[in-house]
Amino acid sequence: TVDPAKFLEFFQQTNAHPLRVPGRIYDVSVEYIPCTDGSLLQHAVSTTQRLYNNHKGHTLAFLPGQREIDDAIQLFNQRIPDNCVALPLYSALSLEEQDRVLQFDEDSDDVRRMVVFCTNIAEISLTIKNTCLVIDSGLVKQSRFDHENRLTVIETMQISRSSADQCKGRVGRTAQGHCVRLYYENDLTRPDIEPEILRTSLHRVVLQLVYLELNPQQFPLIDQPEQTVIEASLELLKDLSCIDDEHIITKRGKLFAKLGLDPRYSAFLLDTHLEYAEILNLAVTIVAILAAPDSLFLVGGLTDAAKRTVQNRISDGAKKHDNDLFHFVSIYKNWHIAGAFDSVKHTCLTCRKSWEMKSSCREYRQHTVGVCYLTTKF
């Protein structure tokens, strides 16, 4: 998934030869069936249904995100083939839900075949055994930091050629396979995935380099960001009083470097501690929610009616608060209180169940996660 020549050049080892380990041992045929009517989701589902009986084993259908996966499963289940089960696979699922896919073949009594609608988590991170058919939508959702507005945005974009090869490589492990690409061959204009360092915030990276007394503008990187991006991070650090005009780190900057958070979150915490110490716990909860790698809150459901129900409940809850953050904090507090443990009576305060050596009732907190429509990472 990486370009070996780039690494060899960076480490000045151009005479060395990279070791290549082949991943497939059986032939994989590739077919291009681009979407022409504008409804990629419908095209992906109908193509999967049409080709399902032409192959043995399981099917992987790569889609850009969780919402598309939920919609695809709903459509697929309307005309699901016999002895077939449609399952989702994306990072927000619990380990138990992911294991349902990964360990599907270990249940000798289940003779059904899977159609797994998944994100690129199944591209390289996970391996699904006995997969013979891949449906590749050619789209992926990717985060990108907007340096001008200082915000992270999510974009749906065309995958690279290396990603397309990775999708293709999911079949051909145990038998011949088939890969269907729902786009034109010349749509693959990018050879590789754009390195994360070129599309993410560099504020923490630049702060750590300054803390280590290294010059961020001269520090060698395999993929070098634009100087304007580094300068924007330096300007932000000056605004937060982490560095002075000579780019020398301040005491405040040293503290932020040790905290390991986005410097803006560190500034929020420190300023709250100094000026409004009585609400520091509130600030910590807000930062924890914002700093989570993925959204803790999930608007899901396999039917439009279920989604509307969730959206209405969230909207009703939000009306009780001045902004979304306070709403999220209230949900967190409900989860935190749920299943609180009485250390004297050794029982859960909510359901009164007895739990030895436990500080909370896991079962009740899991119930709260479901009621509040939170992701299982909560």
C-alpha cells in the first residue's frame, strides 16, 4: 500500500531492492460496469443481486460510508437471495458486531452466504475468508483539514489505483475471484492514496517539533507539506501564546506539548481552569467528545422511518439546550450516571443488580447507548 521507491529515496538507499510479498494465489478477473443513471447506491445493490448466484462464497461490496451501507442493506433485503445474509462492516461497529462478519464461517451450522456491505476498513485492515466476489463503488470518505477556516471536513472522493488494487486483492485468496468496478477505468487518476500528513491538521506536529527544538520549516518528511500550511500552524501557535515571535516555545507551549491534545483544546482547558475553575469538569467532557477519533453519536437505522424517529428524538433533546455541545454533554452525563455502583450495598444504583468487583453496571450502560443512539465506541 506504499510506494517503496519513495522510502528508498528518502533514506538514501536507492541501490536496495524492496521485498515484495504477493497476496493472491488465484486469478482474479476484473469487469467495469459504470453507473450511468446517477444512482450509484441502486446500481451497486442491483449489480450485487444480479451477480450473486454466479459465484460461490461471500461477497464484499465497498461503499463510501455508514449511511450508504445502511441504505444499501435496506434495498438489498427487499430482494435478498435464498440462504443469504446481508451484514454491515465499518469502524463504528462494536468488536462483537465486526466479529459476526469475521468469524461467520466458524459456525458450522450456518450454511448461508454473506454479502458484506463495507467501507475501506475491509480493504486492508480486515480479511474476510472465502470471499469470491467484490463490488467496488470507487468512492471513499476522507477527512481533510481546511487550513483557511481551521476546520476538518469530510469529503467523498474517487479512490486511488492502489486502493482499487487492494479491493481487488480481497478475492483470489482461496479460489478464483471476480472484481466488478462501478466506474470507468480512466476514472482512476491518482496512483496512490494522498498521505494523511498532507490532509490533516499540523498544529500538534508543529508544536511537538518546536518543543523538541527542531525547525518545522526545515524538518525532513517523506511527504513534505506546503510551507504555507506549516506557517499557518506557526501563526496559530503564536495566537495561542504557545510560541513567541521568534518561534521559541513558551511555558504555556511546553504544557500543551505534554498534554498531547490539539493546541486549541489545550487552550480551552487551561483558560477554563484559570478563569472558570468551577466548570472545569464540563470543559473536560466537551474536549473529550470533540477529541474522539470518530463521532460518538450515530444517526442510523435500516429504514427511513427509523432514521426519522432518531432524528426527531435528537432534535427534541437539542431544543432543551443552547447549543449542540451542551446537548452532547447531557447525553454523556446520562450514560455516566447509568449503572453507577453503590460501594456499600454492592449493587447497581439503577437496576439494583449485584455485581462483584465492578464499578458500574455494563449491561445498563449498553442499554443507554442504544436508547441515546450512540456509537458503541462511547
